[in-house]
Amino acid sequence: QVQLVESGGGSVQAGGSLRLSCAASGSFFMINPMGWYRQTPGKQRELVATITSGRATDYADSVKDRFIISRDNAKNTVFLQMNTLKPEDTAVYYCNARVWSLRGESEYWGQGTQVTVSS
């Protein structure tokens, strides 16, 4: 079993910054990729950013040039640095990991962390 534990959400004014962290624990060989998604009430969960073990990144157009995803492979942790936040970034942010273990490939989600940006 793999657990993803998120931290770093909160409330901030527009233009501010927040940093999210997500640490994976359990028994596995590799996590690839890791990423962040977000969801608002009544809408589908959407991709924010992903990063491979080789640190190749992909971003939603809405966050490019404002958010930076990074990871510490030794600590199985992924980060999301969110800068120049806008009210439309308000959402529950979920960590995602595709995990490779003796059971094969599995996908895991964190519990979600609320990010609220006020204007």
C-alpha cells in the first residue's frame, strides 16, 4: 500500500505564493510520474502539472510561467511552487502518483489540500 500525504495549502491574497508538498510512503520500486491536479465544485478534476523521475515537466496552460513543479527522488516527494496566484486558482489540489511495485502499476491520490485565493 502506498500513501500520499500532502501539505502546504491555505489562504492567500491574489498575487501571493504558496508551496505544496506531497510525500509518498510505502513499498514500491519507482514513482513515475508524480503530479498535481485540482478540482472545484461541479467541475472535473484537471491537470495542473506533472513531473517524471527524469524531471521532465508538463503544465496546464493556465499555470505556465506561474507554477513550478519539482521533486526530490530520494525522498519520494513532489512540490508545487505557486506564484502570482489568482482567484481562479482556488481549488482543492490533489497529489497524484503512478507507482510501480511487486503488484505492478497502480495510481494513487492524496487526500487533497484546499487552496483559496482572495481578490
